[in-house]
Amino acid sequence: MIKGKTRNRTYRAIYRLLDRVSPVPFDCGMICGSVCCTAAADEDMGIYLLPGEEKIHDKNADWLTWHTQSTEEYDFPESWHGKVSWIRCIDPPHCPRSMRPIQCRTFPLAPHITEEGELTLVWNDSDLPYCCPMIEDETELDPRFIQATLTVWKHLIRDPLIYDLVRMDSEERYED
């Protein structure tokens, strides 16, 4: 597996911090039928774990399927060499909320490094096979969620591999 510098205890602390916040003061899945989770049932959707994040997940857990994929075969930063973990929930949206990966926890926001090198948050603009009403309507998000998400990504990009991923995704936004 690709080796990042982010430690298990850092990931656990990040999970605990993000457990205390939510984008809106209610289950946002109520407005869309949990589309970001349930779309996975109809599509071959899953999520890549960040380098090292796989260490805090149980590969034998019965709620997900676990795959490894080569960084050379997919669109990852040039600094990434080896294998990455890709997981998929077996029964969305009934996955353990406490085990959601970081990129699920910080959705609908995405980290973005400006051309000036500043980390900001933007609406997730990934090519998704569904429409997120919060993104479409630019719903006002809980300021505590925004602050926690920014804090998390500031810590995560200290890892050069994660920085390279955020930078690559950001540069793709410059082109759009």
C-alpha cells in the first residue's frame, strides 16, 4: 500500500472531530434520499481511502467490499507509487456512520489549493452520477462543519502525498 505520513492516531482524531459536526443541522440524506450513498447501489461506485487511512479500517468488515488498485492504472499524482485502497459499501445507506472515510465526512466540500498556494474549501465539483441538492442550491452549511473540515484538510495536506492529491485536483479546476 502507498505509505503516507499521516499516522493512525491522527486519522482517529480527525474521525472524532468530524463525528461532532454535520453540513446541516439535520440528516441531509432526508432531502435527497441519501443519493450520495445509494447511487453506489446502481453504479460501480466506491471511494479511495487516503494514504494510510486504510489502517484504521477492518479489511474483514462485513459492511464493505475492499479492493486494491494500482496508482499507475488510474489518475493519481505522479508522487503516488504502489497500491491504493478502494472501498464500497455493501448495503448503502446502511453503512456504519462512524466508519465513513474522510472524503465522505467532508462532502459536499472539497479541499482546494488556490494558484497562490492557499488552502480553501469549494463545493465538490467531481463528476458525480447524481445530483446533490446541497451543491446545486449552494445550501448554507453549518459554520462549525466548515471550520472542522478546513482544520482537517490543513492537517492532512501536511502529508506530501495528500498535498499532491489536493494540488492535482485543484489544478484540474483551474483548467475548467
